Amino acid sequence: MAISPIHYAFISAFFIILFTKPCIGPFICPYQESQALLSFKEALNVSDGTLSSWVNGSDCCFRWEGISCNYFTRHVELVNLTDYTNHTEQGLQKGVISSSLCNLPFVKLLILKSIGLTGNIPSCLGNLSYLQLLVLKNNSLTGIFPPAICLLTNLSYLDVSINQLGGILPPCLGNLTFLRRLSVHYNKLTGQIPISLNKLSLLKFLSISGNKFNDSLQLTGLSSLNLLFARDFSLAENISSSQLALPSSIKVLWLSHIIISDTLFQNLAELKFFVNRWLKLNTLKEYINAA
């Protein structure tokens, strides 16, 4: 059947729009968000050559290093700046996390790893309600662990390890019920591991090594926990089963410098790998056989 000129024109126009859409449509960075990123870059103390693609007036969605946007909404959804530690005379040099980042309301993944950050974690990050992944690993961040992070109820991955954060681990972390990975190792955290963490039924990975928490780990509510790292952890040398209670789901367990009763392992039926620097009661094989 012949196609009428009107139908032909309509079909032609449709395909022109379809195949030219990436060039004329969604890749237009919202002005407020591009300005927020430029303010963030300025606070990073960036020297020449690093993040050179971040230029005022250019499209942050399409051209800026480490930035990705939603194709349809055009909002920034990913900020990924990772590992500039090889830059000694150039690159990122002891910058801070500008609160301007909080003007990216639709960001889902925020990765600022190994880029020499100092100062505090801005509390306003708690306003980023769409955030699912937050990585601030291996910087020199100080101050307290901000309770505002507890407002990020969509968060599934949180890593603030290898910094200098102090204070306590906020009990409100138990509100992050979608959390699957929590890494706070090698900071200066004190106090007790919050009992409220037992609400995190989806948590699979927990790393709390190298802090100064009190000598108690009550984690039996973490029914999905597979990996627990608590090396260089200030537990008492002789620890009782009442101080250390673990879920049966654990497959990899790393403790250190403590003497453990073999009764601890009777309920760890899934345990595959265990490391303890002081194996004073039994061998690893005997521990596993006792389960």
C-alpha cells in the first residue's frame, strides 16, 4: 500500500527527532547543578590540568569528567572522583567537601575516594534523599561521624573508612534499613557498637576494624551478615560469649588479639574463613569442627 505524502513526512520527522535526540535534547546540565559542581571543584584546591573538563558554560552531563546525568531528567546522578593520590605536584591538594554538593538534590552515587579531602563531612549531605551509595574512603576527614547521614534512608552502601573521624557511631544508623555494606574501619571512633545496628537485616558486609569501640559486639540481629572485620579492635583480651554474639550467617570472620571460647563457634554453621592473631585455645580446624 502506498504511503501518502503526509504519512511519509510524519514518519521522516519522527526518525529525525529519534536519532538526533542525543545531540539536541537531554544532555543539558541544569545551571544550578553545574554551578554547584564548580563551587565544589574550587573547594578541592584543584591545580592546573585536573578536572580541566569542568568548564563554566559547558555541558556537565555530557563532557565533565566523573559526572553522569539521568538521560531524561538531565539531573546529575553520579559524581565519581577516585584516586588522585599519584598527583604530587598537581591534582587535588588537601581540599574540603564544599556544602555546594548539597545542591545536587537528585544525586544517587557520590564517590570521593583517595583525593586528599580534609575537614568535616557536611551535615547537609543528609538532605540528598536519593543517595544510594556514599564513598569517602581513604582521605583525611576529621570531626564527628555526622548523624545527618542517618537521614539517607535509601542508602545501600556507606564507606567512610581510613579517615580520622571521631565520636560515636550514631545509633540512628539503624534507620538505614536498605544498607548492605557499612565500612568505618581505621578511624578514631569510640563508645559502643549501637545495638540498633541489629535492625539492618539486609547488611552483608561490616568492617569496624581499627577503632576504639568498647568491648562488646551484639550483632545477632544481622541475619544477612556474611563478612565481619574487627581486626585491631579494642576488645578485651579475654572475651565472654555474652560480650561477643554473632549471627549464624557469617562466612568470613576476622578478629584479633582476643582469646575466644570455642562455644562461640557452635552456632556459626556457615563459617568458612576465620582469622584471629591469638589462636590460644584451639586450631582453626578445631574451631570449625566445633560448629
